[in-house]
Amino acid sequence: MNIAVLCSGNGSNLQAIIDKVLDGYIPAKIALVVSDNKSAFALERAKKAGVETLVLDPGDFDGREAFDREVIKNLRKKKIGLVVLAGYMRLLSGHFIKEYKDKIVNIHPALLPSFKGTHGIRDALEHGVKVTGPTVHFVDEKLDNGAIILQKAVEVKDADTEESLLGRVHKEEHKIYPEAIKLFVEGRLKIVGRKVKVKS
């Protein structure tokens, strides 16, 4: 199966996925890394691993859907079977989500449905929760709303800062994101209503 990874920033989750593809844990190929940010370090990670990259400037397009149509055109050329969002800071259009229905996954740094949005770590910390952690989920039309594939609990310590908590959440992200992708590629995930069942 060919995978596309969409990134906007540092790409630490992309690196975790690249590593697990290279060591054979994920039986798939990363056929394309797409970024909306030409300065994203994720692009350097991809190039170092010999993965093809594509950079598109949102300013060159008349709105979100026009941008997404261009992305889709490039994904089709690569016969992409799974779209992985890894620190991708753009909301996908309804057109994109329809095109790849149940074939888009995302990772969020909080235990959904709590603390949706771009500040999952900060919001969890400010709320005073004792446990947080990453969630891998399918992407649908609503923000951080799709069916949950995997979650991992991370204890919040009294002395935690946003940075220290993020470090521990990231460590777990780098384990469960490749695991979820492996399950998808192997055809072991089945969406039943709001639930994702894992076939043995």
C-alpha cells in the first residue's frame, strides 16, 4: 500500500513512521510527503529517507478546496491508499474527506473527545487533569471527531510544564501512530458506528 504523509512542521511523527517502514514493521511504502510550509523540517526528514516531497503554497490557491484538489491530484498519481496527517496545520475540505473516506488518520495530543483543537497539551494542563495522552483517530468532517483507533494514557505530574508533558506525550505518539498505521495497512481495522474494532 502507498501512504502519503501531510506535514506542516518538525515531522517527529513522520520520522517515527519512516523508521517503522524502513525496519519492515509497517508493510507499506511512503510514496509522498506533502507540506504547506516550504520551511518544514519534515521535508528534510523525507529527503534524507529518499521519500518524494511536494510543497504547495496555500497562497497560490483560491481557497481551501482548490488547494485540496491539487493535493488530491498528486495523491491519485501515486495511488495512495492511506493519508496520514502528522502535524498538518490545515483543516481538510469536505471534498478531500469524501475523496478519501475512512482512509485518513490523524494523531491528537490529548485523549479525545477531551481538549480538541490546536492546544491539546496546554488545555489539558490548564484544566488540571491527572491523565492525558495521544489519540489516533480517523478524520471526518468535524474537528478531532472521527472514530478512535488507539489511545495511550500519560500521567500528568504536578511539576509538569507544557514542554515536559509534550515530551512524554510525543514519546507515546511515536509508538501508537506506527501501530495504528500497521493495523490499517494490514486490513485489521473495521469502523462500526463510533467504534473501531481491531481484527486479530
